[in-house]
Amino acid sequence: MRAADSLTAGEVGYVITGLKDVSRLRVGDTLTSEEQPAAEPLPGYKDVKPMVFAGLFPTDSDDYPDLRDALERLKLNDAALFYEPETSQALGFGFRCGFLGLLHMEIVRERLEREFDLDLIVTAPNVAYRVLTKAGEEVEVHNPAEMPREIERVEEPYIRASIIVPKDFVGSVMELNTERRGRFDHMEYLSEQRVLLMYELPLGEIVLDYYDQLKSRTRGYASFDYDVTGFREGQLERVDVLIAGEPVDALSLIVHRDGAYARGRALVDRLREEIPRQFFDVPVQAAIGSRVIARETIKAKRKDVLAKCYGGDITRKRKLLERQKAGKKRMKQVGAVEVPQEAFLAVLNLDGGKK
Amino acid sequence: MSGGGVRHLYVHLPFCASRCGYCDFVTVVGRSGQHRAYVDALLSELALERELLAPRLESVFLGGGTPTFTEGAELARLLGSLPAADEVTVEANPETVTPELARLLRERGVNRVSLGAQSFRPHLLSVLDRRAGPDDVRSAVYALRDARFDNISLDLIYGIPGQSAADLDADLSNALALEPEHLSCYELEAKPGTRFTHAHGSELARQAEAMESYFEHVVARVTAAGYRWYETANFCRPPHLADGRDLRSRHNLAYWRGRDYLGLGIGAVSTIDGQRWRVTPSLGRYLAALAAGSRPPRELEELPPEVREGERVMLGLRLDEPLVLDGLEGALDGEALERLERLGLVRAEQTAAGRELALTERGRFLGGGVTADLLA
């Protein structure tokens, strides 16, 4: 490296500034001189807006300050990362983070875990929604739990997806895309064997497990790329989960009206498996507003005793009890119900559970 | 702490005719040539520890292994040399109880026999690798009665792979028909690492749901027959059905009430003055040390006050009598206590004796989980 008066296209260098707050800089900003300031920023650079959102929570709530520091530091070299504090009654303090897309989300999560040695719970990702409330207010919603109840109209982001597959799998890909509310655009034979399929899909339908499904239905051959094209109105519903009558914010989701019942049912079934039996019956419900669309009951435990305990095994029995106690401490308390952290991830792979 | 010496003595007799698959106690199969040497070693160990004991013992308990598998002459010699106690219990396997053995036990001061019946169904006994058949249990009880034993306990195991609700019912009927003074009913524990778990673990997991109601059924049947459910897994005839006698096992009550006890023999555990130790489980090392006149190797565990308090709660809540919380408040999670009270699982009361805690009837069926919640 050597000092230089100017940098031209194709060159790489650095500038030392007196800037104190690095978060005010973004990739694509235009650098200009004080004496002869440029009238306009250089054309072609857009401020990228995050489209995919997820809640990040430390597994151990004591790690919250570490997560905050890690995000601050990550943000220094990843200007596209967006985050704001979020409080979930079930998962405690964490952050709602916005990502450019799925790959970005994956990378951020990996970096937080590897470079910053954090143990995270990542909630099911969702997209940004533009909502017009009955009161005529326009809001952008990043978290299903914040979706207003009185809605005039909801818009969701759409993507233009290009999928390349061997021709034998065209049928399975079309089937998958139809399930995901995809609209077929066109298809091209790239060669005798390889086909390019172009679809329009709601981003919300691919953030969960679309890629896994695509890969598994094409024996791994499909390749997938997408661009966000804009927002469109959708018939969307907010599905809430109630455990023993208490709504659990971290489990709310926004789904298309046609899939709401199936999703609610799958979620409730899954939770029944994930939540251990308690000392009392625990109803698990999925509801749209005040209308319950699915319900299961986790039956109360009928026995939970250490069969025998005499002088020779008091220590062992005590340790068993201590382990049982420690297991309970790792659970999150929802009302009087102890819910394991895994249950909050149930929403991530609802289809996976059926396989 | 033990105030004038320990009043409860456990003696371990490890010898067995064969090993049962589900058992994880310290046992030694056969080796009749070593019975004499082992009893010698026990008596030397007793001499070494004698000063820990109170002048008068409340209870002596001979457990195993199969104490009654020990050669008669050696068993008699041991019993004759042990300190006297109000309650002297010997564990016995039914097939070992002959009229001669019953007389021998009685003559040597034994006043309580705990018979490992386990089941009366031949197919279930064979799953458990038990040698005795249903008729052996009956003839053992008759032999003991003939020898004037008026305090007999039967052990039953439920939750055996393949055991139907009807099997369990038949076992309970058979056991109750023998009119024992005391009954212990244990759910089969598939302990990790045993041959049994290896062979039957997955089958047990499959049956878990069907067998969930067995514990309730056991308690319902046995209490309906007039017995007192005085500990999670133990029942006895109440005084009005037993000439005014309190038939709870005094020795085991000592464990559940957190009393100190001395254990002799391989693998035996003692808890005295906040220390717990376990004698080596190795027969060879045990015999060698005592033959040389020294204490056998032991594994020591310090019990700090908070651990002892936690154990007092864990053990005390197994009983049907309330636990006096005097000095134990620190071991409890106050919030959990309130929640469990609201759920109708525990009851806390202020009495003349102080603040007392007890499980409700439903709480007793969930005692393990409730205790885990309660402990701070």
C-alpha cells in the first residue's frame, strides 16, 4: 500500500476519515470533497431494504448483552443488516433482525454463532408486510405478533424465481410452486435435459422451507435464484397460538387464508408432541382472531415418582431430581406451563414433521 | 448430630444363587467358599465402627443380594453377633425360606422378614429372571408364620414387560390373600446399563402409556384392602388392623426422616454427621483390607447443609406424614410452592409443631416432579 492522490476504476484503497459513527455509512455511498461537493450521489446504487425478518434470542438470557455487542460489531461490516430490540414473553429479550434474503440470514446467523460464540434461538422467518389498517393508517409489519387485528388490506412481497432443473423434475417443481401460491410465467429448454422455469411467488412462501422442499423433490438437482419484484395484495391471516389460554407471541404466524387451517392444525399437532405433559391438562389452540381453528389437549401426567428410595441410593435419587430440576429450568414459562425451547422452533419445520 | 450414636444399622449380604437381569445392587453369585470369610470381615468391620453406634439400636436391616442364600451356619453366626435392636429385618427370596431357615431366623432375634415375591405370574417371574414360583412365595409365608413371624413384608414389582392390567390385578389379589403386615410395590426401573434394559428397554418404552395407570391401580387396590399408604411405594396394616402395632418399617422410616445410619459390607452406604460414604463394592478388596485389620476402601461424599436440607425435603415428602419445615425453608422455592398449592398438589400448614408441608393425594402420585419443582 502507498499513499495516492486519487483512485480510479478498478483500484482498491482506503480513506481515513474523522467519522465517529460508522453506522452512518452504507455500501454504495458517494464520497465527495468538501471544496467541490458533488451535486448528486453517483447513480445506480440503491438503498437495499431488508425483506426477510426473524427474531434472534440468546438461548441463555444472560447472554443478551453479548448478542447486542455482536450485532453492533457485525453491523460495522454488514451495513445491510437491520436490527431492533424485541421482547417476547416466551423467549425474553432479543432482537428482530432484517435480512436481504435467506442466504443473508443464514450467513448472519452462522457468523454470530461461530465468530461470536453465541447460542441462539432463531424464530421462524417472516417477510415484511405493508398493512393498511381500518383506521386508514399504513404500517410496515416485521413481526407476526405485531400484525394489527383490524385490517383493510395487506400487501406482501413477491419474487421472480428462476429454477433450473433436469426435465424429469419439471412436474414436481410445478406441483411445489402451485402449493406455494406460485404463478407460472414461462419455461425454456436450456438444453435437451435442462429446463428453466420462471415463476412469480410470494416471498413469504419460500422463507420457511421452500429450498429444502425444492431440493428434496428434485433429488438435489434444482438450482434456485430470485429477485424481489414488489408488493402485492394477499388474502393473509394472522394465526395465533394459545397454550393453556395464553397467547404465545413467538408462535404467531401470517399465512394465506387457504392454508390457515392446515397450518394451524399442523402447528398444534407439533406442539402437542414437543410440550411435555404437565401436572394439569393443557389445551393448545390455534386461532384466527377469536375463532379457534385447531385444538389439542396435552393430558396431565398421572404419575411422576421415583419408584424406590432407600439409604443406598439417596445420592443417586437426589442427582436424578437435580437433573429433572435443571431440565425444568431450561424451559420457558408460558403462564403455568413449561415449554421447551424446541417447541418454539416447531413452527420452522411443520412440513418436515410430516415427512 | 447423631445425638448419642447411630441407631440404625444396615448389613449387606451380597451373595445370590444367580443374578436377576433387572438388579443393579452389589451382588456376588455363588462363591459359597467365601461366605465364612465375608462374615468374618463384616464382624471385623463392625468392631472397627462400633463406637459410632448407640448402646441400643432401633433397627437392623440385612439386605442383599440374597441374605438368606448365605450359608445357614454363617448367617446364624452373624445374627448372633450383631447388636440387638427393636426391629431386625432380613430380606429373603421365597425359594430360600424353608421351615428350618424360618426357625433359625426367629431364634436369632429376627422379627421381620421382607420377602421378594415380585410377581405371582410365572411368565412375568421368568422375564425378571426370578427363580421362585408362585407356590414358593406361599410356602415361604406359611413357613414364616409357623415360626411365629408376625411381621412379614412382601415386595411386588409392577410394570414388567408383558404385564397386563389383569396380570397386575391377579398379583395384587394373590399378595393380599396372604395377609402380609406390610407390602412394598415398586415400579420396575429399567436402569441404564443393566442386561434387562438392553433386552426389554424398547418394549418398556412402548408399554409406558398403557402402564401409566398401574400406580393408581396399585394404590387403589391396596388401600381398599385397608392398608395405609405411608410411603410412595410402601403400605402397611394400620394399628386398628394390627393389634395396635405401628407396622411401618422402622428402618426405612429412618432413611425417609433423614436419620443417620451405618452400613456394613461391600457397597454399603453410611450417612453420619453430614458425611456419606460407600464401602468398596469389590469383594476382594473388602476381604483383604479387613483381613489385615484395616478399614475397607470407601468413597466419601460431603453433604453440605443445603444438600442435606434438599434431601430432607425429597425424602420427607415420600411419607404420608407432614414434613416439619423447621430450618428447611431455604431449600424451597417459594414461588413454586404457591403454584403447586394452587394446583392442589401440596398443602402447607401452620401447626403447633411449626410450618408443615405435605403432598395432597394427587400430589403423591406426582411426588417426583412436584419435589423437583419445590426445591430451590
